[in-house]
Amino acid sequence: GALWMCIVLNPHCKLEQKASWLKQLKKWNSVDVCPWEDGNHGNELPNLTNALPQSANANQENMGQCKSLEYQHLPAHKFLEEGESYLTLAVEVALIGLGQQRIMPDGLYAQEKVCRNEEQLISKLQEIELDDTLVKIFRKQAVFLLEAGPYSGLGEVIHRESVPMHTFAKYLFTSLLPHDAELAYKTALRAMRLLVLESTAPSGDMSRPHHIASVVPNRYPRWFTLSHIESQQCELASTMLTAAKGDVRRLETVLESIQKNIHSSSHIFKLAQDAFKIATLMDSLPDITLLKVSLELGLQ
């Protein structure tokens, strides 16, 4: 109602615009909750994720073809630079968006929505086959995110309550590993942190009154999706352990990262089991270093 009043009283709003807004407001009013916040109704409104496949499907129907949706490089010579296409720009924008540092919102649904939207966007990216052009974009964006300032979720310094990058980093790791293993590990190891579970209370003489007062604001925030986030952190660590089999230096680095960043005893035990299974595969000799990693994690 308030939005409609703003539209009616706007002297610059034309009659056809008012009619269009009224139609849209009636559509929003017909659902039980705000369609932007409800995953069950969100698809009724226009958004880029649904618009592109629908447009492609519509074009296929008009052409009388029944082929599956394929992603291709479509150049636009007047607007894009050499080597660019709509596909490369779409992938680059998606990587930039996924890597942005953002504070975890309050509320159960808002936090679930953050995780769900990230996973849906990554699933769309996984449908695209990486070629040399896209690999260059992945490399460039990974370096930018690692070296960037406070806007990057993979930067050196992040806010304690910023959204973790575990799911995104796992996708980057698996995509970069065949092409640039060093960059892949650097990205994944940077993303392993989970600062929300780490105490930020200052070290020193805790018997002093001002130290006691400083502990109160450092209690854990209400993250309803924390168990899911820790599971994603564990998946990232397991993926790195699997890829590092046979590489002593990288196994030691991954082990140190696990011991530093993972706080759940059940997830550490699961990683110990994963390391043991990977080290004792039937088609190869046991990996002694990986068995030592499994033992250390199990003892921890």
C-alpha cells in the first residue's frame, strides 16, 4: 500500500507505468509471503537465472528443434573486447559475485537462502565445460580474490561474521587443479578458515576487569546454518586430502590447515577415516604419509 501511494503521488510516473506497477503489486499481493524471500514463489518473478534458459528454450521451440541447452561463446563485436563473449562475461561476473565478502544475515531463512543461492549458481557453472579461455578467467579471478582488499571473501583479512567461502573454494579448487595446482591449493587453503568459531578475546592477564568485560561481545553469533557450513568445510578438506595423495609437502600443509581451522571433533574423525580409505585403496600401495595424516587426525 505504501509503495502504491508513492507511485500514485509521483508526478513523473506515467499512466502506463502506474498500470504496470499496479498489476505487479496485485501479483505480489496474491502470495502469502514476499515472493523475493520465498523460494517457493521466487520463480514466478523475472530473474536472470531463469530468464536465460527460458529464452533459449523459447528460441529452440520457434526453430522447431528439440536439442538440449548448450552453452556457447557468442561474440558481440561492437561491445566486447577481443576474445570476449557473453559466456566469458557471464562466468566472470558469477565468479566475482561468489567471491564477494558479505556479512551473514540474521534469521534462519535468510541464512538458508544464502547457502541455497550459492549452491544453485555453482551448479549452473558446473554445467559449463571449461576451455582455455575460461581457465584464464578462473586463474585471473582467483588471483584477484586472493590479493584483493576487504571486498573479497578470499582476501587476507575478512570480517569475523562474513559468509564462509568453503563451497565456492571447493568448486574453484576442482576447476583449477588440472591447470594450476599451486593456485588451486592456495585458494582452497585460504578458504578453510571459519572465524566465527574462533575467539577474538585479547590475550593477556584475564584477571583484570577490563579483560572480563571484553569477553562478553565475543560470544558466537546465531548462525542457524553452522552445521551445514562446517560440513562444507569438511568436504573442502577431504577434497584437498584426496588430491594431495603422494605429495608429502601438500599433505602436511593440508593437515596443518585442518588442525588449525576445523573445530568439530566429529568432522576431524571423519577426515581421519577419509584419509585412511584414500591411503589404502585396493588398486595401489598404501600411502605412508597419508596414513600418518589419518593417525594424527584420529589421535586429535
